[in-house]
Amino acid sequence: MTSTEDGGPVRHTEDITESGHPWLRMTGRAVRSTVTYAAVLAAVFVSAVVGVGLPLVFFGLVAAVGFFALAWTYPKVALGLTLVIAAISGQIQAALGSVGGIADEAMIFGAAAIIVARRAIVERSLVWLPGSGWFAVFVFAGSLGAILYGTPVAISLQGATLLTKCIVFAVAVAQLHWRPADLHALARAGFGLAIVLIATGVVNLAIPGPWTGLFGGSAVQYYGGIPAIIGPFQQPAAYGRMATILASSILAYQLFVKSSWFGYLVALMLTGLALLTFRAKALVGLMVVTTGLVLRKGNVLVLAVAAAALPAALILLGPSIYVAVFGDLQLYYGAGQLSARSRLTAGGWQIASNYFPLGVGFGRYGSATAADYYSPEYTKLGFDGIYGIGSGPEMGKYLNDTQWPALLGETGWLGTVAFVIGALLALRILLIRVSPDEPAIVRWIRFSGVCWFTLIMLDSVAAPAFTSPPSYLFLFAASAIAASLRTDVRNGTLDFAPSAMPVNLGPPPITRRLSPAIPAGAFLRPNAALAATHPHEGTLQLQMKEAP
């Protein structure tokens, strides 16, 4: 135990990161050695049992072992890889079939299990994701409904996995220690991804036919002779979701962290390409989050320009926006209540009433699982002969076209209300400062999280936004980071105080009061506790942390 000059203890506040904890470094080396031997043994075992005729099984086994080792040793890298795989899981499923379709879920639950276990073992503590108790009620409602109403275990497990994977990912994110440097790295990664989306969007615009033939899940969609952009995804809606999420984060970075003409240009290009998906949800989402960020910034000049331009914008764009938004609403929920979404929504209300308060159980209504196994509830509601929600070939293409009917039908009023409350609590933590002296980059992740939450919730009105790629993992991710930051600040392992300053070892008064063994990269900071107990002594406290 080191101490200050007057005998008081020195508080060490260095980051206990993945590579900084001695026990963790030792464990990491042991894990890597074990994984190496395990991979070799797995290769021998698979070769002996199934032979070389099943390379996919062999590859999957080795990849799983390697990924679990990565999740233990470098959990942030593992979660980043999971986020990328989840974003392109549609393309992976198209290439590999059903095996590729479960890749994202296997990685999410596998990484979460390893990361939660790692935190519990190493630090003997866990971080509570805001809303976790209500999310547990949501899972309980769907699970109990499946048990009571006889849903096969395999189907109910698939349905539960589908509807909870965004929550499970957030739980894993919350268990890691996040520092301002990590958030800057996230901002750089998001900027790089934005460049990729811009590049693929421009190429898609230039050669729509070949590009859609390579990546798309259907023929090119033209609007006024302009192709709807899909980028690296299968559908324009997916590109619109990802582009709006990245554009909002880049705009937030420009407004609250550091602005540059290039950053604004990237945000503007992403916005333009998102609008070229010709999706009303992208248009409405961009309008909402951009307005919110500009108003929150409160820049007088920007507000004055926006106020002056608003009347002209409404005159020029208002009619088109009205037609696009209300045309989609009519398509989704109008048409004399004959559209697929209208029927699914009405059916969700009916099932929630019939099976009050639990719903029919996971995997039985409105979800991809219910579509894959064609739930008997659809037959009871008379859907089996209706195009778009029927049971024949090409008849059920719209069965997974909404989100809230799935929650309402599978978890009932109890589960749906619990999910809403949990989601609002996750949003609430983003609206509160992590600490009074939080840096701009922390403010950025909070405001970005609010934008992500808003965009995904808007998208959920007419898409399975909580479960489908590419953006569902963003729903609660920022809330999880904020929860981790708040926990570390509360525990004293993270301090944003600007009073930390490099120790100047030159002047004699400093060098005489401090031990000569103090390293040159140490920090001094005020110690309120020391000042209270020793009012006549110096109140500087040593923090063992390298100078920036």
C-alpha cells in the first residue's frame, strides 16, 4: 500500500482494462494456450469422427473456439466483430443458407456468455443494464405463454433468441470498461463505415443493374428513373437504416465534439444517399434527429438560418413529404384494413386479448420464427389463404413485416408493457449526464444513442427493427456504455476531472514534498477526503496514470 507524505493512502485509479489487470493478463495467456491445444484436438477429433467430407463442421468448430477465446481476451474486438456480422447477416444467410442465418445470434449469445462470466470471475461484479428487471418480465411473459399454450421447446427458444438478442448484446456491452479513448475509437470506426457506405452507394448509383444482381435480394427499384440504393445490403430499407444512424452520429460529433468541413460533408452525403433509398422512414427519421440535435446544440446562427429556411422548405418539400409519409401509412395500415400489416396488427390485438395477459408465447406470432414454422394461430385467424400472410409458396412474404404485433402477440400486454418500460429506462440514462464534468466525447455517445433509439423506434412502426439487420444491435448499445461509465465513475475507477495535471518535478517545492521514486508520468489531483481529515495539510493526491 503506497501512501502520501502525511501517511494517507494513495488511490490508484489506473484503468483495469482487458490488458491492464495482472491476473487477467496471466489468465489471457493461459486461455490462448488452452485454445491452441483445443483447436488442434478439435481438428483431430472432427477428422476422425466425420472425416474431411464435412469441412463446414470443422470450420465452424474451430471458428467457435477461436471466437470464444477472442471474447475472453479482447472482448471489445469480439463485440465489434459481432456488430459487423450482424449488420451483414442477410448476405451471410444468402450465401450459406440456414447456417449463416444463425451466425449473428450464435456470436451474440456466445460473446455475452463469455464476457459476463469474465466480469463475474475477474471483478466479482456485474453492471446492471437500465431496464433489466422489466426486460426480465418481458422474457418471463413470452416463456410462460409458450409453456402454457404448448409451443414446442425448439420453436419457443428460437423465438426468444430472436426477440432478446438486442438486449443480450447490450448486457455484454455494459460489462466492459469504456474510456474516452474507446469512444474516440468508436467514432473513428463509425466514420470509416460511413465512407464504406458512401462508396458502395455511389457505385450502386452508377451501375444499378450489376450491383443489385450481385448484392440485392430482388430487382432494381426505380423511382422517377433513379434507382433505389441498396449499398452492401439486400434491400433499400436496410441501407436507409444504417445511413441514417451513421449520419446522425457524425452530425452529433460535429456539433458537440469537433467540427470540420469534411465531417459535415460526409454527414451530408450520407443523408443524400439515405434519401435516395426512397423510404419515408429514412426521410422522417433524418428530419426528427437532425432537428433534435440542432435544437440541443442551440447555436444561434444555425437556428436563425433554419428558421429563415423553414417556410421555403415547407412550401417546396411539404407536399412531397406529406404524400410519401401518409402514402406509406395508407399502404401499411389502410387499404380498408386489407393490407398485410393491418391484418397482422389487428391479429396481434386479438391474440393479446384471447391469451391475456401473457400472449401466445415466443415463436408463435408476428416473428420470423412464427413465419418459418407457420404458426397455427395464423390458421385460426384465417390468414392461410391471404396473399402476403398465407401458408403457400410465396404467400407469406409479409409475415415478418412489423415489430409491435410480434411483441403483443407473443408476450401479451404484460410483456409488451414491460418491454416499453424497460426501453424508456434505457433511454432515460442517455438523457442524464454521466458526471458533472463529463467530456464532450461522452456527451457524443449519449446523444448518438438517443438518435439511434429514435430512428429504430420509428422504423419499428413498419419493420421488424428490433430483430432484423443491419441496425438492431444499436438499440440499447449506447445505454449500456452509459451504464458502464456511470458505474466506473461511482466506483472511483474513472474520473473526468479536468483538475488532473502532469506533475512538474522541476521546482524544488514539489520535489522536496514528493518521494523521489514517483514516476515522471504521475498525476496530481485534489483530494476532498484528505482535505476534510487533514485541513492543514496539502490536499494533492497522487494518481498513477501515464500523462497524455
